[in-house]
Amino acid sequence: MAMTLGGSMGKTSTVVTAMVACLMFGVTVTGCSGDAATDERSAWQSLDDAHRTMESLTSVTIEAETTRTDGERSTSVLRTDLKSTCTFRSSSESGAALEQIRIKETDYIRPNRAYLDQWAGRETPSGAEQDRWIKKTSSDSVPGDGLSDCTWPFAAFGKVKEGGPAEVDGRPALALVVTDAEDKGGTYTFHVATEGKPYLLKVDYKGTDLRTTTTFSDFGKPLKVEPPADDELLDLRGVGG
């Protein structure tokens, strides 16, 4: 009789434990509920956890590769404290490249010759390579000028659903598929680490006119950003005056 009671109590304890787990962890616990609404909440929570983890970082490296439907390809690398200090480089298959160093209120910008030619819409008279940095106040930067403001929009949005297990550079991850009503035809796939902290490892975007893969690494590693030497700066005294 005692054994029967003991066995019954053991089963009851297991059921109660499972119920408590579901109540405590809600939609993140597998098996708590199989309905679609719960699955969607679970996926949303996973993505929100990843974004909160990324927002708390003191530094990160963000690399992006974009290919347009016309075949044009471009890449960028941003190493940043996610606030006001970073290094940034963008380049395209045409050979045009733009480098930036931002240290709080100051930007140092170095476009190469191909970038200047592309910006001007024609080849400049001098064929010499351009290797000088331009110093300017970071507050002069405006959206669309090709520069980075050192931040990144880590925020959950749209409709999220789980896409199953995945792997990013050997690290196990959970794929989360996101669609947004404001981006018709576009789909994002977020890859969130499932071992250790829930870092955002990669985002794949497929749209009607381009595809972009963005990867994240060097989470919280020391970030050393220094200005160019004085003899590397372009002397703009007297220009425009």
C-alpha cells in the first residue's frame, strides 16, 4: 500500500512540477501548449530576449552583405560600442569604398578614389589614389550620407514564428521567421543562439529587390578605436572660404 501511495505521489509530483514550469516560464517551455497562439508568443519572446541581450552589449561586430536583383553587391563592417564610438567600412563591387571612424562628437571619413568618382558621377582629373582622412563634427552627419551613427535597431517587430533548429558558424541556434505588413514580399530570418546567452547570430533578409545577410560576432570584446595620425588628415583650411 505504501508503495502504491509512493508511486501515486511520484506521478502527481511530476504533473505538478510540469504545471508549475509552464506557469513560471510560460510560452518558452516546450510542451506547455500546442496551440498556434502560444507558439507565436514563444517565438516573440525568444526574439525579444535576443534583442534585450544585444542591447546590453558594450561592443559587437556587425557584418552585412547585400545583393540586389540587378546583381549589384555591397558589403559593410561595423565595429561599435552601440553608442557613439565605432569604425565602419562599406564597399561595392565597383571598387568604391568608404571608411569612417567615429569617436563621440568627431567623425573621420576616408572615401577612396573610386568612391569620389562615383559620387561625382565622373572620373576626377587626378588618377592618384585618395588615402587622406577628412575630419568633421559627427552632428553634421545626416541620414543617407553613407555614414554610421554607431547604433543598431535591436527591437522585435512584425509577426514572428519559429523556423526550427539551425546552425551559424558551428553554433546551435533557433531560426525565427519574421514578416511585417509594412514590408510586403519581405521575409526576415533571425538566428538566435540556443547555448549560452541568447545572442543574435545572424539575420537573413529576402525582399523583392534585394537580399541581405547580417552576422554578429565579438560580443562584448574590448573595442579599441583611435583617430588617424595628424599627417593622415586632409588639410581643408581655406577651402570654401
